[in-house]
Amino acid sequence: MRRRLTTSAKVSVNKYIGRPQVEKTEMELYSRGAGPDLSGVKSRAHAKKLKKRERDIEFSAQQTVRTDILLSEESGYLQADEGEVTTQFTQRQIADSVDITSATKRFDLNLREFGPYRMNYTRNGRFLLLGGKRGHVAAMDWVTKKLMCEINVMEEVFDVRWLHQETMFAVAQKQWVYMYDKQGIELHCLKKLNRVLRMEYLPYHFLLTTASELGYLSWLDISIGKIVSEFNSRMGRLNIMAQNPFNAVVCLGHAKGVVTMWSPNMREPLAKVMCHPRPIQSIAIDNEGRYMATAAVDRGLRIWDIRKFDGSVVNYKLRSSPSSMSFSQRRMLSLGMGNIVEVYRDCCKTTAERAYLRHRLPRTVGNMQFCPYEDVLGVATAVGFSSLLVPGSGEPNFDALESNPYQSKSQRKEAEVKALLEKIPHDMITLDPAAITEIDVPTLQDKVEATKKLLVSRFADMELKTDCVADNIPCLLCIRVLKGLRETHFLKGVGVVAVTRGMLPVGSLVDIILGSDTAWCAKDMRTDET
């Protein structure tokens, strides 16, 4: 009986030993493609390294599938009943249907004296920055409604932008760009950046990109306080600007219907796309860097796959021209047309039949942005700010090591130091980031061919003569010169050594005298007339 009890206990324990099996269909989502063909690898050590690398890649994919269980949050959405559409739902109805915490995220700020306004969220979506055209600047924790600072700069404000942390922000004022801390204290006055209209911040490169009224593009490295690149785009006034989060390329919209893509490493645009026959009104790029939305004054909206440049994917004709656009983390597109805000869902790959949500504001829209990791759309208007609820727009799961909405003070300091250590140089900003990891094969091949051509061409017009004997002692080589050479060389075996005239070493070498048809033998300095 004791043996049977012991055996049954062991069976029950062994039943749960081992990792759970992973299905192949789930592995395909995180697959990196087929591995290399090892049939042509001759070295056993190299083949062993490649096999180990493939095992590590497969193990990482399995672990990624197993950790999906930790992503417990799901994105929300609006579901209409039969005979209804989601467009008819108002913000009041949505706020009454959600929980209390989400309902508090729907609010309006009435700031009629200092508008129109511009706004910007931090990367973790916790803090909000507002800038009014008449000088009003305010920073706040919009979740707890705690005001961090509120100042009046006493001159026009064209744009505001958070920097690497919520402790610093930049304001494009009438003449120059100023930097302030979270208490509203002025830190820097950047007089080299004058008459700036739009700003973008590249978090992985610590670059503040500015576009001025005079057509100048500038990249300022805020970690060292120097301008790494600045030049005139020669495209006129720059008031439409967006960045591609995938490759940190800056996109500009122009009055000729052209969208140009810029890098600080080149004074010419990396790419020019003729998007519309009419002037560009606004542009927006999704977080993955796949799709770009462009709108023109002719009420046309086009979605482009900026990885291929093979033409627009989807075309729309709107009721009016949108002055501002923004993509959410779940690839929803918001349009600001006058005082109307429309949100479209699943509009990049297929044509959306109707808007997902529609909301009317009291005044015209300045700019808008989806709050990261929240189902919230922030809209800056001529009379203040409005926070709208858009179910399903935000990413429900966040990476705390990338951007943490709930980070403490010590975590913020540690993240800042880590970001500085992992800072990417501005020289690596290209249209295709994967090109950095590739080998410049054509250039290497050209160098090898140039070297071969050099060795062959210098001795192609010479006839070798090996029957020369000086004092019955054969030389290594004697050369009959058919044409005059430009340089003096020694030949010993296969090697070629360039020397100056008159330097005859001791040994079986031959000095070719420029413009002469006499070969000098280095054995006894006698001549052999050819």
C-alpha cells in the first residue's frame, strides 16, 4: 500500500512538470523568418554558432508567446445596436456609460482671453502642455487636474513642446525659442532659433527640430546645447510639420502639394512626394511609420504607405478641409474641420464608410493629439481645451521601461540617465533604418576591382624577358620597356614596391628608369641594352 501511494503521488507531481506547449499558429506572429541555409557552411564552429543563434531566436519567440498572458487589458470600442450608428453617440452619453475614473477624463477648459491654443502630451500621456497665441502657457497633470505652472510670456506663442521629461518644455515665441522648467522658470533663450512656427522633439536622439517662417530647418541637441544641423529648405514658409516615429525623419507640407522628408545629414530632402494638386493643409503619420495621411485645401484626404511610395492606398473626399490631423496608437485617425472633430476607424487599408465618432466644439480647432495609453483625444481650440473620450483609441498595455505613466521620481531620474546612455547619434537618421546594419557591398567590390585594375594597367604594356645574364649570374627579372611609365617601381616575385629614382637596393631587383629603354641590373650595375 505504501508503494502504491508513493507511486500515485509521484505521478500527480510529474503531471505538472515542464513548460506549457506553444502552438505553431501563435509562434508565427513573432517569427523572424526562415533561418540560414547551413549546407554551404564549411566551418563546423561557424555552423555551430548559427545553430545556437537559431535556437535562441526560437526560444525568445516562445517566451514572447508565453508572456502574452500578462497583457490582460483589452482595447475598448463602441458597439451600436441594430439600426444605430456610433456617430450618433454624444460625449455626454459616453461619459454616462463608462466608469467614474474614465468619466473624469472628459472635461473642458474655458480660456477665452488668450486663445487660440496649441497643446502637447508627454510620451507617457500623463502631463499636458498648453500654449495660447496671446502668451498664456500652462503645464498640468491632467489626470489629477494638478497645475504645475502657469505663466504669461507677454508675447505671441506659436507652438509648445515637451522635451525628454515633464521637467522641461520648449515654447516657440514671437522672436526666439525659450526653454522653461516645470515651475515656469526660464532656463534658456535660443536666439539662433528665430521666428519658429512649428517644433517636433525626437526622444531617442535628444533633438529639438524647428521649422521657421523664413524656411529654415534646425536640429538642436538639447543634451549638449548645440545645433547639429541648420539649413534653408528653399521651400518657403514652413507651418506644416510632422515626424515619423519609426525613423525620426521630419516631414513638411508645402503650398505646391508636395510633402518633403528631411534628415539633419543632408541639405536636400530624402524624398519628395507629390500628394495633391492643391496646397497641403495638414499631415499625420502613425506610430509605426507605415501610413501617412495628407489633406489639401480641395477637401481631399489621402492615405499613403510611406514604405513603398507606390501611390495612395485610400482616397477620401471630405465635407471641408481639415486643419489638423492625428493618429492614435490603435491607428484611428482624427480630423479637425472648422469646429467639427471626426474620428475614423480602420481607414488606412480599406475605405471607411462613415466616421466612428463626431463631436461639435464651440470654436475652431487649433491642433489635436491622442493621449498615449488612454482612450482620450485632446483638442486645443480658439477658446480653450477639450478632452474627448474615444473608446478603443489608446494602447491598453504599456511597457514600463519605455514610458511609464505611473513612474516615481527615482524611476524618472533613472530613465533619464538610461536614455542619455542609449542616445542615438543624429548621423544615423535615414529613410531606412535597416540600412545601417547592412554592409556596403558595392563600394567594397568597387575597391577590389579598382585595386586589380591598378596592378594590371601599370604593367600591361611591358614585355618580360628572363634570359638576361650579368656575369653568368641570372637576374630575377629583366624587363623590356615598350612605353614610358609615369612611376618608378621595383618588381620582386609578385610584390610591387613604389620607390624614387636612384634608390637601388642590393638584390635581384630591376629599376625601371622613367622615359628610358634601358634595364639596370642590380647585381653589378651593368646595362643590358635592349
